[in-house]
Amino acid sequence: MKLRFALLAGLSLGAALTFTQCSPVSNCTKSNCLGCCDANGRCATGTTDTGCGKDGVQCVACAVGQQCITNVCAVIINGTGGGSSGTGGGTTTAGGSAQGGGTVTAGGTAAAGGTATAGGTATGGGVATGGGMATGGGTGTGGGSSCRVIAFIDGNPSGGVYQATQSGTQMVWGVSFTAPSGGGQFTRLNLQLYHAMGQVPTFPVNGSIPATTNFSTCDQCFQMAIACNANGTVCNGDYIATRGTYSFTSGVANSSSGTFVGEANNLHFQAWDLANDRPVTGQPCIDVTRMTWNARWP
């Protein structure tokens, strides 16, 4: 059995999170601020919904319906409650149906991005109001079970690692970072790519997460923990990605200095009992539309 994510304990978690830290210097610029520059010209962390940004740009307030995730304003969509059908990225609530990215509430029908309010029908771009809201990308199935949708996660942590595991029989690139998820809580993500000793893969490494994936044997591993404290050490719920596509675009196989870069799309995270390596039933799933990372160490 492989060591799953144990390597991350060897990282300084502070180092893994330093990409969101910055000193409160004045005359804020890209050269001296990893977060964003506030209205007073001072470097801010850039991780709040009212002051979001990175790499010394001007802080911005995220729009309604967005949250600041790893220093980027991103749409957070929560789809719940009795949707009967959804296709082409549409989302439904209160028994409605949607196609082609449409939005519908209170039993209305919308296609091609249209708007429906209180049972009406419309096409041609708009927003649904009245009796509930669902927006593109969510999924709804009978009985009220649906996935929380995170549209985009941008991870550029300075803490990554390349090291041997299990008595040196395997090597692994790994990175861990946290993202604010609202209400003073955080989400921690662990990403890893394993390979046998002496068999460094040729990048890019592209593929899809197999349907048979599990925690103990995954070679391309995406793990999420929710409801965490700020440093990601205490969480309340573990997930692993059981489907989706990935592209590990580059990795430097050097334990003292290197990088680990890639992206993943349409990741479906399922609640998981890590100790017994099996899915947890009755828990909501989480879908991540797109995730990117660019880790570097030391």
C-alpha cells in the first residue's frame, strides 16, 4: 500500500501557504507584494471577498455570488432542492428544467441562457429571480441531492515537494494549499503524482481519473478536506476526486529545488472515509470545474 499524502506532513504548512501572505508595506507594487494593493497603497493578503487579488494588483471586491478563492474572485454555486433534470450545464431548482446553460426557478423553463421567473418561459440571456435561484454548471436530480460547484481554483503555492515514499520504492510530486470558503472556514487541497523509482514520467502527463480510483492506490491523486481552520490542520470532512481530467504539464525531479505545474478540469469529489478507503454515503458531492497550480520549492 502506498503512503497517501503523508509526505505533506514533511512540509512546513506555513511555507505551503505563503503564496497568500505579504508584508504590510506601503508603496505596494508587484515586486514587494504577493497579495494585492489596497486603497492606501499598502500590501494586503488579497484573500478576502472585499479585498481580493495577487501579485501586487489593485485589490477588488468580489461581485455578488463570488468568493475570493486563492486570491481570485470565483463564482461559487450551491445547487440544492428537487431539480428534475439538467443538461448542457443547466441547473434546476424547485422542479424546473434547464438546457444549454439556462436558468430556471419556480417551475419555469429556460433554454440557451434565458430567464424564467415564477413559471414563465424565456430565451436569450438573463438572470432568474423569484422563488429560488440556480445558475449554470450545477446539477440537480430528483429528491434534492446535488453537488456544490466551485467554478475555479487557482493555486500558486510556494510549498511543494518531490521525495521518496515507502522506503524509497516510489517518488512523488506533491503540493498542498488552502482556499477561503466563507464563514471563516477554509478548504485544503492536496495534489500528488506518483511514479516508480528511476522511471520519471515524460511531461505532460495527461489523462482521466479512473472510475476505480481509491485513496490507497491512486497514482494521480486529488484530495480535498472541507471546513478547515486557517492553516488546514483541523478539518471536518474528506473527499477524493473520482472522475475528471488532468494535465501535469511539468515537474522538476529534484528534492532540493523544483516545480510542479498542471491543471485539472471537471473534477468530481466524493466524500471519503480515508481510514477504511471507501466512499461515504449521504454526503453532498463537490464539483470543481477548473483547477490550476504552479508549485515551487524550496
